[in-house]
Amino acid sequence: LLFEVRYSDLAGRIGKITTPSGTFETPAFIPVIHPVSQSVDINFFKKLGFEAVITNAYITLKQCGDLAREKGIHKIINFDGPIMTDSGGYQVLEYGSIEPEPSYIAQFENDIKSDICVPLDKPTGYGLRYDVAERYVNETIKNSQETLNLIKSNNDRNSVWVGPVQGAEHLDLVKRSAGQLDEMGYDMLALGSPVQLLESYEFAILADMIAALKSKVMSKPLHLFGAGHPLTIPLAVALGCDTFDSASYILYARDNRYMHANGTSRLDKLSYLACQCPICINMTVKEFIQLEYKERIDKLAKHNLYVLRGEVLSVKQAIMEGRLWEYVGQKARAHPKLMEAFKLFLNYKYLEDGTPVFKKKAIFFMETIDQYRPEASRIRKIFDSFRTNKKKIILFPDTQVSPFYSSHEYHKLSSKFSDYQICAYNPFIGIIPAEISDIYPAAHNLISKRKLNVNSAKDYPTFVSSFEKFLSHSYFDDVIVVADEFMQGIVHQTNLEFKNLRIIEYSDDVIEQI
Ligand SMILES: [Zn+2]
């Protein structure tokens, strides 16, 4: 089995990818290694738990050629774990042309015993006119078909072949190429090449690209090219990327950029090294800056790798705890452009598929975006389908005691209004019939209630819709709404046409007063 998923949250997956040189856990950051002149000692990657590395087949061909065919890529770079090879498509993007034929590169990747191989693609980058991007996509598809024809006849090693999805911001091209590569039989897909997008922090476009791809191909493992920024990783994982590669650790180091959980800073602009890695713990900023050039780059690259390692582990831990939504939300506060992307999550219905139906921990509702989290959308559907024969209904604010039917308030209501349908309401999940108020997450959420009534109806469209649907499903000839501040905002901005509608302001002894 190529890909085994153990846990998931949103579209993020803890899984295992199997290759001829062993398995590795996902989500995985796959560091880019130069085949010949490695700037960081290869053993360092292993020591940090990076189980797979990626190198460039085109550069290997140019610099090692027959030697690589003879010894194999593992001996060339001195790494015995899974090795992924990029075909050289990125060199096409950088230099505009490349000599070898797709089948020649594919044969070479096969000959050097690469474990995860990418056919020669033509990266669309970002900002290309539609017709040009389309030509690139078609060329990549053609190369991928040729490659597959060749590989089918001689893939005796069972290497993993990865279909390169191009199209950039032209989402229909992304969808089409993903669909075609999937049908051709590629085991895994890779989304290219967002480097330019990410350099300008266009996280929202990246998010839409990943979602477009996922709308076509959900379950196969997905690689994201060129993603090695601490803010990109949680976003990409949450949307369904299982592996991602980057040379950012060394490129940033050469540019004196020091990574931290929320981005990067110039080393010379820092006052403190707020990092607990073995490099930083032994140095001050001044000492770091004063290191001799080569040593400084080496140490900065290593520090950057520690940060990337920490980021991947934090994301994995968030998946295990069912807290990936909260984690991405926290990260989103580090940059407005990431917040922009996070707010698009409301459009991505597929995030529900990977989100567990039950979680061990209560979920947090803090801001309006949280009404769209998969757990909330899911339970609203259940509430929407609830039907009652009762002709009277009373709506009451959700209580601190969960589930609602075990609260003191519910007991008082049910003895006083025994022929009423009793419901609680919660701004984030809608109208909660008392009978099913123990369904996850109706009884398993914590909400921040203060100042929720800013503009209830406008800010909580899911609530308005849940409220209207609920009242219109059954025929009620008596409606009592015990309205807290939030509900007052809702009822004043909603058209309720009931003969007997009573809106009663909430107070501590309201039940006695009705
Ligand atoms: Zn450090």
C-alpha cells in the first residue's frame, strides 16, 4: 500500500508513504539537497528526523551522469532513506529551456534508483496569460503520458511516480490537469510551482489552487512544490498537502534570514534569539553575526531546519488533538495575507470529510469565521433535518451546562412548558433541539459570548439560515423567544411572521416571569 492514513483533521492527514527505500510519516517536509555540493551535512537531516530528501535529477545528470547511473543516487548523496527527484522542471522556469527529452529524464530517474520521481514538467509559475498557461499544462500532460508509457515497461523497483499538476491561478487548468494525471494512473500528485506566489505571500491564491486540485483528486497523496515557510506549512497541510519540499532553509540563510514560528526576520535586525535550538541557546545575536561567513550560513541554515522541524511537529500534534482549525487560525494572525486565505475555508466543503465526527476535546468558537468550521456545518445539517409534532416552541440561550437537557434551566422550562418544543440556540451552531443537545459538538464547545451582538444577522448568516429553516419546517402557532443580546440582534433583523410571537428579554429569573 503506497499511502496509509492513520489520523486526519480538516484535510490534514497523518499517514505513511511507502517507497522502495522505506516508509516515512506524513505530513513531511522534504528538504532540497544539492546532489554534489551539499551545504549542510546530510546526516544532520536524519538527526532532525527528516526521513526523506529531494534532489534534482537534471543537475545530477549534468554533474554526475554515468557515475550516478552506476552508483545510484543514494550513494551519490550518501542517504539511505527515501529520495525524491525533481525532474528539472524548475530549471525550465529559471532558465527558460532544457535539453533532454522527457523520456530521457524519466529513464535517468529510473536508472539512478530514485524512490519518488517526477516527470519533466513545465511549471506555470504565476502571472502567465491563460493561453500560455494552458500550453504549459498541455505540454506537461503530454510529457507525463510519455513518461508513464516508458515507466510501465520497466518500473521493476516500484518507485512512486508523481503527476505534476500545473495551471497556477487558472483554477480550471489545475482541475483539468489533476483529473487527467489521476486517470493516467499516477500514484501521487504534486502541485507546482507556487514559489513566486509564496514569495509575494499570495496565500489565498495558493489555497484556492489546492482546493481546486482536491475537488478532483481527494485521496491520493499530494506533494506541494517549493513550500518551506513556517506560515505556508500549516495552511498547506490543513488543505490536504501531505509532503512539501523547499531549499528555503539554505536560501534564507544565505540572505541572512532567520526563521521563526511566524515568519522570518533579518538576523542583524534581531535583538534576541528567542529560540531554544542547540544553535541559538549557545549564542547571542552579536556572536551569531560575527561568525565567519561559512560558519554563519551553516548555523543559520541549521537553525532554520530546527524551526521547520518544529513547525511540522506542531501541525502533526494539532491533527492528533483535533485542533488543526484552531492552529491555522492562530497562525493566520501572524500575517493579513494568511488570514485572507483562512477566511476562504468557508468555501472548502471538503474539509468536512477529513474532520472526525467525534473529538475528545471541546472545540472553541471565538470569531465569526468559526461558524464555518466543519463540526459546526455538520451539526447544523442534523438540526435542519429535525422535525417535531409539537405546535408550540420556546427558544432559550445555550447554557453553560452541557448537554442543554441536563441543565437546571431546561428542567424548569420542561415542567412549565410541557407541550412546547424546547430548543437552545448557539450563534455558531444554530437552533439546538433539547432532545438531541448531546450530539457532538452541541455539548462540547466553548464560546466567547461577550460582544457577539455587533451585527448578529450580518455576521452570523449560518445562524439566521438555521433559525429561519427551523421555524419554517414545522407549523408553530405559538413562538416564544427568550432573547439574549445576540438573539435580540437577530430577531430585529429577521422577518418573522408568526401570529403569536413573543420576544422576551433574557434575565436570570426570566423563566419565572414568562
Ligand atoms: Zn535556533
